Amino acid sequence: MPTLAEPQQDYSTLPDLPADVFTAPLKKPSHVGDDWLEPAQTEYTSEDHQVWDDLFARQMDVLPGRAATAFMAGLEKLDLGRGGVPEFGKMSEELNALTGWSVVPVPMLIPDHVFFWHLANRRFPAGNFIRTRETFDYIQEPDVFHDVFGHVPMLTDPVFADYMQEYGRAGWKAMRYNHLKALGALYWYSVEFGLIEEAPDDIRAYGAGILSGPTEAVFSVEAESPNRIMLNVDRVMRTDYVISDLQPTYFVIESFEDLYRQTVERDFDRLYRSLGPSFTYANTAVIDVDNVVHRGSQEYLLRGGRGSGAKPV
Ligand SMILES: [Fe+2]
């Protein structure tokens, strides 16, 4: 059966990109190779380590009871609160023993095909730099706090770890079909902004974009404004998303097994062939086929969203 990924593709070395595949023209710093890996993790100052500790403490005030059990367990397993920015080598050794993943330092956002290739090899590329006090509350580019605190704990979950590898393999196929944006929406609504229903009336966040900041950690699971809809892969891949504000809609999974099964068992060749060139649904849409957990008031968005002074309610 045709699936999410290219079954025959060998990822042991970086595969050649087909000539007709477009990739964003990112300028590679001269000190990194085609794998975009930094030779070593940045040396952090004591102020950098203090920023990590303060960000960590701020999240721990809001995450218990709101973050997925698997995420909290991952923080614990890797002891990410031991103080200071974690050292990637040691963290990778521990993570490797759990699920075979490692964390590798990259200088900045890296090209999609290189990112997918690392994921396909169970390597998670993490931003090297850490934000400053001036950008403590909001940063555009993911830093080491977002990438490590937000993403790495979930990689200790064996099923989620497999999902991330499949996702990387899937990226190469999506590029060939020129539907990277659709697959990107799936990443956005699961890996970055996903919610999970752990028990009836107990919805928690597992997405890194939610869990690495204090506002959305509360907003995503408790606010009246956003929609919460059970995740359906076809639907999600047709849905637009916003990158610079709180989400108007979150998608909820039943379990990581369900997320994994929904994606690997889907006939992605057929799905890609049926997709239009752009998204079908606005990010606020609620449609007939949706299994709606909470229909949002969208009050936050209607009041103007980020920058308007609107309260995230
Ligand atoms: Fe992220």
C-alpha cells in the first residue's frame, strides 16, 4: 500500500534532491557542511544558563496539569531541570538509551530536506543559541529553549519517537508531490501545537510551540476562544495556520498510537493527488465532518489578537 513515506528510500547519506523540487534559498554559513551541523554546541555564558533556568521555572509554574503526562515524564527522565542549558552530548546518550534518538546542534533554521533527513535518522536538530532577556517572552526563530525543552521530552516516548522518524521520511515524499505546505500543516498541528485527550474532560498539550511558552500553555487547553477539534489527518493537511499568534484552532488526538496509525496507514499518494495547490480551510473554520470538542468564541482573535492588547481568553 502507498504510504506516508517513500519505502525504498535510503537515508544513510543525504539523498540527492530531484532537480524539480523547490527548496527555500537559505544561505548556509561557511563553517557548516551539507548536513548543516555545528561542529560543537555553543559555549554558553553564566547569563545564558540563568536565562534557561528562569524560562524553565516559568514553565514549571504553568505546565503541571496542562502538559501531557508523556511530556512531564520526559522532562523527568532526562532531568532537564538539573540547571543550565543541557549539554547535548550527555542528553543524547540518555535519550539514545531510551528511544535511539539524539539531539544535534544547528546554527539556525535549516533547509526542509536536511531537517527531514536528520529526523529520518532519529536525529533532532536543535537551535544552538538561547534568547536574551530582551526577547524573553517572544522569539521568531526557535532557540535552544524551544527546541530542547519543547521538543526533546516527547522524544522519550517510544510511539511519538517513531512518529517523528516517519514524519522525516514523509517529508521527502511530500517534496516530490510539491505538497510540503500540507505536510507542514500536519507538523504544525501535531508536533508544535498538538493536544491530547488523556481522559474525558482532561485535555493536555504535547506540542512544543505550546509547551515552551507560558501564555499558550494555558490558552490552548483552557480558553474559550479557540476551537478544539479531534484530529483527522486529511482535514488537518487542508487547513491553514498562523505562525505569529496564538492558534484559533487546536487539533486533539486520542493517543500517540492513534496519531501514528492515522499517519502511517493513510494512502498519502492518493491524498497528495487530491489536494489543491493551497489550503482549503481557514484556520478558524469548523466544518461538517469535524468531531468538535469545543467550539471557540474566537473572542481573542476578533478583538485583534497579538499586538492589540486583547486578552487571550
Ligand atoms: Fe519547534
